[in-house]
Amino acid sequence: MAAGKLKAMEKELQDEVEKFRSLQKKTQKLVDNRTQLDGQRNENLSVKEEMELLDDSAVIYKMVGPVLVKQEPAEAKQTVTKRLDYITKEVERFDKMIVGLEKEQTDSRDRLARLQAEYQQLINKTGSIR
């Protein structure tokens, strides 16, 4: 009977470890993506600052594939502003997802600690170490 309970506890522990590792991988992927978005946001902020220094008669070109196409300054500024708004919203979305996954990780870590303590008590109680 104790051996069956021990095996069930080992299985539960293993499942929780796998869940925890999966959560870590998902969180790391989101953090990497968020870091990439930060880089894009910084780049676009620099572009916006540079564009604000230009006067309305400045010639601005936009790269479309391998070709540079002339673009109106007002249109270019609007495009950069919209892109910054989009990136900012994405960063906020990623932040919320990261916070949610970190909470799940904490819950999983706590569950793992509890399961390990229960497993150790069961081993001590039965007197068998596997």
C-alpha cells in the first residue's frame, strides 16, 4: 500500500516539476519578446525625436522593399506615432502576461515545496528510500 502511495506521489511531483519548467520557458519567451519590443520602441522614439527637428519642407523617404519612396513629413510623423502607440500597447500586454505567468510559477513552486515535504514525510514514515 505504501509503495503505491509513494509511486503516486512521485508521479505527482514529476508532473508538477514539468509544469513548473514549462511555465519558466513560457515566461522567458515572453521576456525575450518584450525586450525586443523595448528595442523597437527605443528606435522609434529616436526616429520621432529626429523627425521633430525637421521643418515641414524636409524630404523624407520611406523604404518599401528595396525602393525608397518619398513621403510627406506629416504622414511620416503620423506613421511613427501610430507605431509607437501600437508598440506601447504590446509592451503593456506582454507585461500583464508575464505577471500572470510569474504568479503561476510562484503557485507551482509553493505546490512543489509542499509535495516534496509530503513525499519526504511519507518516505520517513515508511522507512524506505528509493
